[in-house]
Amino acid sequence: MEIPDVMRRVLRGIGWGLVAVLALLPWYFPPRGSSLWSPSLAVRLLGPLARPAAAWQWVRVDAAIRAGRTDIALARAEIAFALDPSETRGWLPLAGHLAFERASPEREPDPARRIAWLLAGLAVARRGEASCAEPLELVEWQIMVLDRTATVDPDLPWPGGLAGLFNEIAALFDRAAGLGAPDAAENARLARSIADGLARQ
């Protein structure tokens, strides 16, 4: 069935209106931390279009990552976060890019810069943990990242050394236990036992 010309023009106008709104979002939203910033503002502005708009923005984030422009990816991610902070799948790819790719020993030989990228990835995940629909998934992801770091990059200058890293893992298992993860409390105990053994060495 062919769409009438009038309807086609209306749909085209709606589409261009949405594009204009999305183009203006970077200027419309003040920086996070500003007293004017409100993550629900975008939702109120776009209503039911907020979630599709966030999905489209995540495509743009991925394009920036592929182009090697982490700075642009982070700026675009801020818009996506404002549009739909509950989307777990949005938080994880960006956090993974920072913690696995940018913090990789193969890509970044400087340990100080590696830990800065790693901490940035963990910060993204923790931010998502506070607002996403599946916080346990993000807590378990952080545990996996730190466990991997202890294996592949044990000389990373983590505060408190390797013992401090396992204490952080234990704290994450505590959070996982609070969210209902099975065996998390026992895993927290084991991680602290490892940390105590390392501290005594």
C-alpha cells in the first residue's frame, strides 16, 4: 500500500524534527554535576522516543570507538545516558572499551595510564550500576575485570598492590551478595583471605 504524499510529508517532518532535537541535545544538556543537569529531562522532552533515540546514540558511540575517538564516544555516551540510563547494554560496551582496549598492556605500555583507563572503565560501570535495570550484571562485570587484571597485569600500580585489588574484589562480591547473587558472600570471604595472604608476603 502506497503512503499518500501528505502522510509522507508529515512523517518526513517528524523525522527531521527528531534529528534536530538530537543534534541540539549536546548544547541543551549542561555537564553532569551541574545544578541544572537532570537525567530525566531528556525523557520528558522526547517521551516514548527517548529509548529509540538512545539506541541510535549508542550506534554513534560505537562508530566513534571504531574511529579511535574515545573523546567523542564519551561525549555521545553522556547523551545516551541522559536519554535512557536504565539500558545495561549501553553501559557495558563503553566500560569494556575503556577497561579492556584502552587499558590493555599491548596498547598502553605506561602502567600509570593503564590504571587510569581501567579506573575510568570501572567508573562507567559503577555509574551504570546505580541506574540500570540490571545492576548485578554490572557488579559481576567489575569483578570479572579486576580478576582478569590480577591475572594478566599483576604489576599494575593498584592502590594497596595486589592485596588491595583483591580487597576491592571482595567489596564487589559483597555488593553482589546484597543483590542476591548465589555464593557471592563465600567468594567475598575467599577474596579477603587471598588479600590477607598477599599482604603478609
